[in-house]
Amino acid sequence: MFESGRGSGDGNYHLRVDGNTVRLVESPALRTDLWDVRQHLAAIRARHADGETARVDGDLVAVLGLWRGDPLLDLTRLYAFVPVAEGVKLELVDAALSLGERRLAEGDSTAALHSAERALASSPYSERALRLVLAVQRQRVDWEGVRRAVRRIEGVLTELGVEPEPSTAVLLRQSRALGPR
């Protein structure tokens, strides 16, 4: 129940009705995961814009801690909310991949692979996520993992009927030439 403890004649301070629009109003007593996700994503964008990329880890970890499946799933039954839900999902996938790429650069291939697979669970055709999986297997010097990742990327590209992005093409070319045969 919204605002328990308020009398039936008292004004409402969390729920606002403006014409045909009903909205929730943020306060210390009312928070939503979506508001927190958006706050962290905004902080990440601001840090990037300010050149403070080294300080985004905390926000990336925090926003991904709030990600528990497809966002706004109940609202996607309403056509008007599908783009909103997809937009949030794409930002979460981007955050997972950004964190994964950071972890890979730090040498933490386990965390990087976890981020890539999490992104792929929501966006199975993400070339960037597939590329991260391949980069992880290369860093691990796991030749069978490299071959599986190459086949996975090639399968997705073939299924979609598209050419790889330039960075993917380079990584694929280099990966095919590596390791024992």
C-alpha cells in the first residue's frame, strides 16, 4: 500500500495524477530499482564525459547489482513501454560489457567472462559480448575455448547475414592463426 499511515482525506505525496498521467514521486521513503539504475547510469556517463573513467567501477558494479533479469518485464505487454524497457536493457548490457572489458584489461578473465555471458543472456546476438568471450579465451590461452568462441561468432554472423565489425574481423583473423591445430 502506498503511504501507509496516511488518512483517506490526506493528500498523496508519492502518487501524482496530472491529466492522463499517473506517476510516482521519488522521496527518501520511496525508491525504485529503475530510479537507482538510471542514477548509476547517469553517473557513469558523467564520469566518462569528465574524463574520470577510472572512477566508473563503483557505479558499474552497483548498477549490475540491481540487474535481476529483463527490466520492466510487466510493462512490455503495453506496446508504448517496449522501447523504454529495451533502452534500459541495452544500457545494462553495455554496463556489463564495459565492466567485463575493464576486468579483462586487469587480467581477471573469470569476472570478464561472467560479464560477457550475462550480457549474452539478455542480448544473444551482441557482437561486442561475443568478442569479449573470444578475448577472454585468448587471454586464458584456452585453445579449445578460442575455437568454440570463433565458431560461435561465425555462427551468429552467418545467421544474421552480416559482416563482422572491423575489431571483430581482426580478432577472428588473429585467433584462427593461434594455438595448436
